[in-house]
Amino acid sequence: MDEERIIQNIVQIRISKGLTKRSMAELLFMNEASYGRIENGKIALSYKQLAQIASCLQVSVIDIISYPDKYVKLEKGQEEPVEAVLQIKLKKDKKDQVLKLVFGENNIEILNK
């Protein structure tokens, strides 16, 4: 896939998420003009920048590349993706930090429902 198509995908995803060029620039710690040059194809897009943009858009790099399709690798003969559950053992103080990160300050009310 060429860089022009990847940039088009970035723009479409950014717009679909209601983000402006200015907000993207702020998330990337750069000025709006520099970010605009990325979207206009005036600055070559490095993988590091693509990964940072993907993080700001809360998608994976492969999802940007395969947009609008969501990339899901299926095993041969498999009809739909497998659901996996990740379990991590944490000490209470770390568990509370992770729950706040995932659910915000209201994590106790969410977990008690």
C-alpha cells in the first residue's frame, strides 16, 4: 500500500473520530502546521510517526493500513475470530491503578453492577 493511501486512511479515521488537525497535533506534541504537512504528504511518514498517530487514534497500525476494513487474521478454515481473555495477577495497589485507568474513577460502581 502506498503512503498516499495510508494518509487518506488517517484523515478518514481522524474525521470519523471527530478530531481536528489541531487536536491531533496537540496529541502528537507538534504544531498544527507540521501535522498538516504530514496529512498533505509534504513530509514523509515514518513508521514511528505512523505508530504514534495510530496510538492517538486508538487503533492499530494494521487497522490504519487496512482501513476501512478492520484487520483480523483468521486461521485456515476458521470462520470468525477467536475471543481471548487476558488475566493478569496484580497486587491490590496496582489492581486499583489499572481499574482506574480502564474504568475511570467510578470503577467500584461499575464492578458492583
